[in-house]
Amino acid sequence: MARRGRVVIDRELCKGCFLCIRACPLKILEEDSQPNSTGTYPSKAVYMEKCIACGNCYEVCPDVCINIYELTGAEGSAGVAGVISAGRGL
Ligand code: SF4
Ligand code: SF4
């Protein structure tokens, strides 16, 4: 079974550089249509079900806004197996 992940982006810390969008091999991330409190349009995970927890988005984020969790279990009932990459939120 392919590895599955969940990406959590701190939209208040995000500065909208979109390096993570370019780095994602599965095109999961896009620009959010809603700005954060600073008026920045942050990155957003829109196709989370495709995430393979590769860590690319975390690696390129200059502001450490991203946490990645590896998931276990069947689709729709996934538990968290572990943190692949921990941003500032942990
Ligand atoms: S962990 Fe990998 S597949 Fe998942 S959103 Fe980040 S770059 Fe894309
Ligand atoms: S790389 Fe980091 S700061 Fe840049 S858009 Fe993605 S989450 Fe935001």
C-alpha cells in the first residue's frame, strides 16, 4: 500500500511564496482563495487524499509552516502513524 500523508499548513505564518506548490510532485497544493490576517494568500492542500508524505513541501518551506503526518489504516479511517516532518507547530 502506498504511503499516505496529511499536510497541515500554518496559514497565518505562510508568506505565500508558493515554493511548496512547485515542489509537490502530485500537485496537491494550491493558492488559497481566502487571505490570512496579514492579507497574504497562503498555500492550501486541496487534494489531500493524494498525499504520499514525501516531505518535499516541508523541505522547501523557508518559514517552517508545514507539518506532515504519515497515516495508517483504511481510507476514511486513517490514524496518524507518525510525524514525518515537524514545523513550528510541534
Ligand atoms: S508531503 Fe509530498 S505529496 Fe504530500 S503535499 Fe507535501 S510535497 Fe505533496
Ligand atoms: S513554502 Fe511555506 S511560506 Fe511558502 S507558500 Fe508554502 S507554506 Fe507558505
